Amino acid sequence: METALTIAGSDSSGGAGIQADLKTFSALKVYGMSVITAVTAQNTTGVRSIATIPTNIIQDQMEAVLEDIPVGAVKIGMLSSSHVIKTVVSTLVNVKATNIVLDPVMVSKSGHHLLEYEAVQTLKEDLIPIATIVTPNLPEAEAILGRKILCEEDMKEACQQLNELGPKYVLLKGGHLEGDPVDVLYDGTEFHHFYQERILTKNTHGTGCTLSSAIAAHLAKGNSVVDSVHLAKEYITGAIQHSISIGQGHGPTHHFHQLW
């Protein structure tokens, strides 16, 4: 049985965060485990409040899993502070964790800041360098790099700048640009472009969490990074096409669209 571990925040509405990650792992036939870094009170209209889990509890959760169960891949989502980031990094480095997928969650779809401003530097210096692949959207990449990204050529330049921070691969998601979206994958040498038609739906809650956890699941199953991204893109596209219209805001994607 392949396994994957998600280190992220909890979403009380079930569409993003830990809940989305575990649903994705299950849908892709990987045994999922979790380390909860924060508890959020949120629904489809936005985030109401956040409580960060104490770092000693985060470390205990990680060590409890890592000391007992082999972990094929690690997906990292919401880490709200520098202290949390440093705790996660030191624990993963100590166990020589591999297949680390970093989704640098910074701001929720409703505009709620999920990462403290001063923690961005810690993210750049400590966490990004240990990632196998980092998967920012355009606003996240802009916050990390301190520059605007306005077109596909800008995306390629941003991928190169992000790669210089140390990850093996960068997947820059272009959904915030107008027109049909393109995602750009860069391995330090070669670019891979993933084009698709824009799916016209407001139900996109948790898409970033779902894509990154799908990449982790496919890495855990032994696929290459390029193949894992390709397969994960197919999965998230189907999940958005069959998204669920619940709630008064942005509904969730359908994690089990292939099974239902």
C-alpha cells in the first residue's frame, strides 16, 4: 500500500486543506495520513478565524507517523508562522524525507491571510530549498519574488527565479491570467507547458490543495515528477468539471468524480 502524508490546516467546510488532501489520497488509492498545523473556521464564503496548533504538538504528530509508518510522499500546505515552518523543516530533514510537494498557501480565496508576513522569508530560506516540487499560483509567486507576473513569458522567468531558491521542480499555476490557463513546470533546464480550456464554474474551493496532494499521491506510487504533474492535472480537471454546487460561495471540487 502506497502512503502519503499531508501537513496542512483543517478546513471545517471540507473542501480544502487536510480534508481535501485526504479525499484526494483516497480517490487515487493511496493511504493518507495527516499532521494538522492549524484549525480554521471557514465555509464556502470565506475564513472566519484561525487557531495555530502549538509547535510541540505539530512535531509530535509528525514524529508519531514518521517513526512508525513508511511515507512515500509528503504534501505541505498551510504553515502559518516562522516557528511552524522551522519545526516542519527540521523534522523532515532529520528523517531525510523525500518526494516533498510544497503548496505555499498564503491567502485564502476570500482574501484571508493564512501566512504571517514575516514568515515569507523563512519559507524562502528554509522550506522551499528542501522541496521536490513547489506549486505556487501567480499571487503566491509574486509575493515570494516581489514582482508582477503578467504573461506566459513572465511565468517562465518567475519559474527560473523560484528554481534558484533550491527546489528541484517548480510548477507555476497560471489560472489567474485571463483567457485559457497554462501551468508551467520547470526542472532547472527544461520547461513543460500544460494548456487547457478554462472551466466556467465558481466552484473552485480547494483546487490548489487538491492538485498538490494529487501530485504527492502519484509520486508515492512511483511516478516521475513530470508524469505525476500530468496525471494530477487530469485529475483536478475532472474534479473541477464535476464540482459540487453547495454553499453560498465557492463550492468544492468533486474529489471522487471518478468513482461516483
